[in-house]
Amino acid sequence: MDAAPVLAPELACQIVRWRREFHRRPEVGWTEFWTTARLAELLGAMGLSPRLGAEMLDKDSRMGLPPEAALSQAMAEAVRPLGDLPGARPDLLSRMDGATGLCVDLAPDKAPGVVLRCDIDALPVRESQASSHRPAREGFRSLREGAMHACGHDGHMAMALGAVRLVLDQLSQGRARLSRNVRLLFQPAEEGVRGAMPLVPLVSGWPYFLAGHIGLACPETGSFAAGVTGAFATAKFNVAFQGREAHAAQAPEEGADALKGACEAVLAIHALPRHSRGEGRVCVGRLEGGSGRNVVPGFARFEAEVRGRPQEVCDFLFERAKAAVEGIALANGLGVSFELAGQAGAAESDGALAARLARIAQGLSQDGRPLFSRVLEQARISVSEDACTLMREVQQGGGQASYMLFGSDLAAGHHAPDFDFDEAVLAKGALMLACAVLDLAGPGDFRL
Ligand SMILES: [Zn+2]
Ligand SMILES: [Zn+2]
């Protein structure tokens, strides 16, 4: 890179407009049809040729899919206008072939350089209508009741689009060159860690991988962490017990109580042993079953998750939970199905890459002032992140990966109905991402 790019005020405003547009039309995991089409339109207008949905991922490897009816409904809804936002272009929707997400290469003829991954899904949260909530006050609250960008992925998309715009401008003005390809991955279904696994082939063998998040362990505007440690590996699973209904008084012995089996399994999961080599977490977040007070329950199901750091703690908890469920089914004469609904690995950012990113961040300025007032090489997080699956793939292939945190003042915690971030983070993030990819895929001293 010859000189650090400067973010023009018009582009900074455009990035905010993009964020607000995505914020108004949120879609939950695997139903991001309108979002994918809109990203494709915007990237297409920049002269790029993205691959959409089934053009870039294997549909059958998706985990935790909503029911078929929900997918069809989301596709039908996506093509309709909503408020002043036009519907998705039907030709783009048909190219997706029922799957969401998007992949675009900035220099497709060149060897793999750096992947930048950005998540695109929203949450099933009903957004606050309070006047203290800025999206409500300023007219960009969700137009889809019950869905909300409550984790900042709307901001991630806007930042990534801004970074692409910046990189393309630098290239066309002859101010920077790419000696390697830059791949943007707009990943569906990050929430519930369901969307990264099908994208593994798209990062395999790449030398550098970047992802990031607004907020989390950097809850103030101006801070930046170039890498993270501490992400939990996690496995999400659904368990369904099939029993046999019977009269609760006249012939209970003829029944097989699925709800009792599920209750035993919930307690057994909470009683899983500790692990000496790390930390674990377990949660059974939802339990339902039975049909009425005086009927031996013929079915029950629950949704659970285990987490661990390092990976072996998660694997240990998952295997033990599965064994407990199977044993309890056997003891109670129940049928059982065990469905994996999401999975992410534990990964740490590479120290050398994080140090390089921190140096880039420290060198950036805006209006004569440092772009970031506080730069950390590593921050510790206590969540799971789907990107870890992709980071592990890159690291196992000999590449380096880092997960960055873009600090922002937050109005409320992530996933809350009044979550909101300081939009000043968007321009900072876009500039940082652009400089990072130009540095990693530029003509410098290449590592691999
Ligand atoms: Zn989230
Ligand atoms: Zn998130």
C-alpha cells in the first residue's frame, strides 16, 4: 500500500445509510433472502460478480435449518416491497436456489490471499419502540416485527461494503495493488453457530482469514482489539424422546413417559462432571412435552448446548451429554433422536497476525487524529463464534487467522431489544478492514 486511504465523508454517510437499510429489513438465520439479494445488487453495482446461495455452498451441509414452510414464506416475502424498500430481484432469488449468503472475489485470477468474513443474520427479537431507542426515534426501526438486527450484523455488512468500496477506489486510482485475491464471505446463520460449516471449502488453503465484531469485549467507541482469545467451542443439539401415551391412573404401566425421560436427561446434563483442563458451560434452554394432565406423556423434546475452552472440554461434554440421553432413553423404554443443530470450534487469533493488524490500526488517522484511541493486540471474550470454525480450518492449513473487535459505545447489551451501537464505529471499521486486506494481499513480503 502506497499511502493509507482516507475515508471521504460521503462514503462515511453512505455506510451509515447501508447500515440503516439493513437494520430496517432484518432476516433470521438461513432466511436472509432479501439481504443476500441486496448485497448482490450493491456489489454488482461496484462491478463485482458475487456467487449467491447454492452457487457457493452445499445446501445439504446447512445445520439448524428452519422448517421448509418458513423458508418458502421468507422467499415469498423477500420479493415483496416493504415500506419504501423494494423487494429482492427475482433473478437473484432464483440464483440462490433456496440458500442464502454470498461470496465475492476482488481479484479472482490471483492466488488466494485473504478472506474477510462478515455475518448477515438477525435475531428473533422484537425491537424496542421506546423513544430512548435511537432506531425507533430516528425512523429506522425494524419493519419486520419479531426480527431485529440486535447483534450489530447490519453494521458488519455496512462496514464490509464500505471496505470493498475503499479497496476498489484505491485500486482504480492506482494507489494500491493486489498481488493476491481478496475474498469477501457474507455468511448466513451465525447466530446459533450454524452457518460457517458449509463455508469451510471457501476458506480452505487460504493464507489469511479475518473476521470481527462490533462491541463485545470492546464496549467503547475508539477502542480496537486486533485479536481475541478465549472463544468457547460449542455444540448445540435438539433431543426428542418418543414414548407411549396411556391413562395416568387406570394403566400407567402401559405408557412410556417421554417427559420424565426428558427431565432426567436435563438433570443429567446439568450434572456432567467438570474437566481439569479447562472451563465448561451447559444450558438446556427449552423443554416441552406431553399432551394433558392425566395422560402419560408420549413425547418430549428439549434444546440444549454445551461449551468448552479448549476444544477438548466441549467435545467431552458433548459426548457425555449424548451418552446420558441414550442411557436414559434405554432405561425408560423410549425412542430417542439426537440432532446436531449447530457447532463451532474454539480458536485463538494468531499472535503474529494480531500484532501486524495492531500496527496497522495504530498507524491510521482521520482528520489529523488517531483513528483509534486505544489499540489492544488481544482481548478476551467469553462467547462462542461461528467464525472459529473457519479460523481453525485456515490455521490447520498453515494459514493465520484473526478475529477483531471494533469498539463502540453500546445502548444495551447484544441481543437485547434496545441494543444499538455508535455509528461512528462504521467508518473506522471500514477503513481498518480496507487497510488490513490491502496490506495482507498487497505486493509486500508474502509469508506463505
Ligand atoms: Zn449475536
Ligand atoms: Zn454477532
